[in-house]
Amino acid sequence: MVLQEQGFLTGLEKWLKVRWDGFVVHYHEIGLKKGNRRSFVKALCHNLRRALRRFGAEVQDLFDRIFVTVSEENFAEALFAASKVFGVAYSAPIKILPRSVEAMMEAAIQTYKSLALSAETFAVRVRRIDKSFPMTSCDLERTIGQKIALATGAPVDLSNPEVLISFRVYPDCVYQVGPKVQGVGGLPVGVTGKVLALVSGGIDSVIASWLMMRRGCVLDFVHFHAFPNNDEVASEKVLKLVQMLVEPQGLSARLFLVPYYPFQLALLTSKVPSRLELVLFRRFMFKVANKIALESGCKALVTGDNLGQVASQTLENLAVLDDASKLPIFRPLLTFDKQEIIALAQRIGTYELSIQPYKDCCSLISRHPETRAKLREVLDAEKSLPIEQLIERSFSEMKVLTIVSHEI
């Protein structure tokens, strides 16, 4: 049984009638890391402690699983919060029992009586992590199921039970396992390095940032804005979107706010063809982002580029943009279609905020941009602009915000 985010607390409510000893966190991809597995698990435990600190949770590494204890009043929220930490496949409430058939039968009967509103169907699932236990999983399921049926008169449904009672047999104890809360998966933030994400006020760049965090990257963020001063953008949705990314991980991050009006003013007094303005502006953004990244210890840039979605995202234009960067440019959304991006934004909760009106910088540069820019022509046009001076001026007027998660 898997509880998705929507309706989570309602779906879990009846299971909270059972008194749990804590919850278990499992991972999938990390388990495949062989020699590096322990370092990945250590990072995941560290991130869980940070993300769950506000609940007063204690996190234990038990080699093949992570065990979390938390107060009863914070249990449901902590269980859900753990599922949002990158690297987590799922979290599930557990009760610790002695290694005996009698203990499992008693717990199963009590659980069914606590959960069943009437003669609801049930099934028993047992997984033996410790194969030395004298009874097989099938024998345990059959024996425990018969005991429940005799004690309650409940009907069995092995295919689609209304109440599913699960156990895991370990060498030192037995876990009774409640419903799974699906996690976000991926790798723990921090295991693959630090990158700088270029974020706008729209949908795509936020999702690209989320995907890079899901691959274990620590992120700082840079935003180019059209406001006359940085204080105005600090109250706008970009800051809130970055907060939505970092808070579930218990992270802090820096948001670099860069006004781009110096570049826009330079364009007005130049002889740059209007069709090249957008690609030149994006090259300028990459140059500024490179300077920020190199001074901040970031190893790559991240953008929300999506192949063919808009004029600046053709193969030819992307190649011209890559030429402006000394660092690799990661584009995790390159092959997504728009509906896939929107669905992901809705899943993680950023969609409604992302679609609110906002001055997107790229839309203000040129109405008829070049779709297949030639590098030599772009470089010739770029020579007419005082690029280095514009970068320095942008840096002098840049503001850096430190976003601190409430979990820290």
C-alpha cells in the first residue's frame, strides 16, 4: 500500500490508531552503489537529520535501512517530510516486535481490530530478511491469516485487501510495517557537487533545479531581473520558488539577484541587429553566471532549456550559447515535452506560483529573435558591446540573498 502526497494525512489517519515505535526509511538507487554505498547512506542520514530537526526526530543508520523516532504529535508530519528528502524511496511506520510467531499474530489481530470499520477484507504479507527464521514467508502468512480469521471472522482477499498487514523478519526483531509513503528517490543532496542554477520566474528553470538536486547536487541560484532595484525582486515570487526547493531538504542557499538594465541600455545605443539581441543577452547571462559560479566553487551551470520550445532553444542557438561558457551547462529538461514539465511542477507544488504574472527578462529583449544564429556573426556583433564593463557593472549592483530553511 502506497500513500501519495494528495490526501496523505487523511489516508494515514486510521493507521495512526496503531501505536507505532517510529518509521523506517528505505532507499533504492543508493543500494546499488557497492563500495560507495556507506558514504551515500551517511549523506542521506545527515540530510534527514537536518530536514527533520524541527520535529525533534532521531535518525539511526541500521545498515540496510534508516530508523527514525519522533514524538507522537509530530509523527505524521515527520513521516511525510522524510519522503520529500532526495534519496528516499519510501518511508513507512513500523512497530518493533519480538522474533516470534505469537507476537506477530497478536499484533496482527490488534491492528485489524483497530483499523476495520466492519467486516473488511484483509491479507497478510511477510518478508524474511533473515532466512534462518524457522518458518517460510508463505507459512507465516498462512498461519497469521488463519489466526486473524478465527479471532475476528474477517474475510480474506489476497488480491485487493481493504486492510493489508505486513511484517519483516530481521535477525534481531520483527517489524510490523504500515503503509508506505512514496519518496522522491534520486541521490542525497551533496554527493555529486555544487552547481549554479539560472532561474527565471517561470516553470521550467525551477523544475530543472529540482531535478539537479535530485541527482545529488547542492545549488546556488542566480536571477536576472528587470526591476530598477534589487529590493523589489526580493519580494517577488522567485525568492519564494527557491525557498520551496531548498526547504524540504533543510538546506540554505544563496540567490544572486542581477539587474540586467546595463546590458539593455547598451543594446539601445549599439548597432546590434535586433534579431541577435536575445542570443547576445543569453550569452551575457552565461558570462555573468560563469563569474559567479567560479567565485562560488560551482562546477557547472543549470538552465531550464528545452530543445525547440522557444526561439533561443534551437540546436544552433544552444551551441552559440555554450561557446559563452567556460563551465558545462546542464539542461535536464532538454527532451521533456511541456505537459511533462507541468505535471512535475504540479507534483512538487511549484506550478501555481510559477504561472503568476512576472516580468520575464528574455521576453523583453526581442520580439523576432534569430532561431539559427551563426557563431561568427554573433561574435562580430558582440564586439560592438563593452561586455566586460557590463559584467563588472552588473556585479557591482548585484545583491546576494541567503535563504535559510526553517529546518536549520
